[in-house]
Amino acid sequence: DEQAIGVADGVGGWADVGINAGLYAQELISNSVKAIQEEPKGSFNPVRVLEKAHSNTKAKGSSTACIIALTDE
């Protein structure tokens, strides 16, 4: 009944200091998937998911990110 779509795009400016922000973005999305799976069935909060994913991401870098919930409504 509910699906999620997420996208993250690492900030390329980190390359100037030798950091691959793409790895940060990949870890952020991976942690988002885990956070969604821990949310109450049928009512996940995208903001809470992204906050939890961010706090669990250990790679250096930064990213733009968007997570949306798709429901029948």
C-alpha cells in the first residue's frame, strides 16, 4: 500500500579535498532503506527517516537528498 522513492546526490566540491561524496550519498540512501524498514508499517515519516539515516552515516561528505512516500491516497 505504500512505497518510497529516494535520491541523494553527493556534493562534488568534496573532491577538492580528496573525499568521494558519492560514497556518502550511497551510504545515506542505504541507511534510509534501513530506517524505512524500522518505521511503523504503513506510516513512515520521510523527515524522520532522513534524520536517522544522516545520523547513522559515517562516510565523510555531504549530499542533497529527497525521500518521498507514495500511497494510494
